[in-house]
Amino acid sequence: MFTPLTIRRLSAGSVYKLIFIGLMTSMLPLGLIMGVMAWIGFDTVSWEGMPVSGPAGVVVGLMAGLWVALSFTAMMGTFTVLGLWLYARWRPLHLKIAPQD
């Protein structure tokens, strides 16, 4: 089912893409849940220290999820690229992939 793959280096764009996709698929739904909770009256979303409620809470929740995904991608992606670059100087990277049908 999985095929072993050995690579020497992984491009920085691929690393950022993988991290961004992973964070977007987790942070946007979380932001949506927080926004819906703000819509029904919970103080889950705030803007400049003030809680936002109603339909605006959903929009702010989604924007907060997007912001978290982008900022974490920038930070973690940079450190991951640096770490993989250092790792690749001594050893190749062994991955297991599932081929596309």
C-alpha cells in the first residue's frame, strides 16, 4: 500500500504548502465553531479586547482562524525548512507514500 521514497532535499514551498494545508483544515473549522458560538451569545471571539457577537462573530472567528493558520505557517514553516535543511546535510529523508491511482 505504501511505497518507500528516499529524497535528499524537500523544497521550501512544499514544506510551507503541507503545513498551510494542515493548519487550514484544522483552524478554519475551529474559527467557524467559535464564531457560531459567538453568534448564539458566548464570548468566544473578541476584537480589540471587546467581545464580538452575532453574525459579525462568525466573520471574525473565520478571520481569526485564517490569521492563526497564516502566522503559524510562517513561523513553523521557517523552522521546519531550517531543520530539514540541516538534517539533509548529513542524511537523506526516508518517507512512505501512497501512490495516486
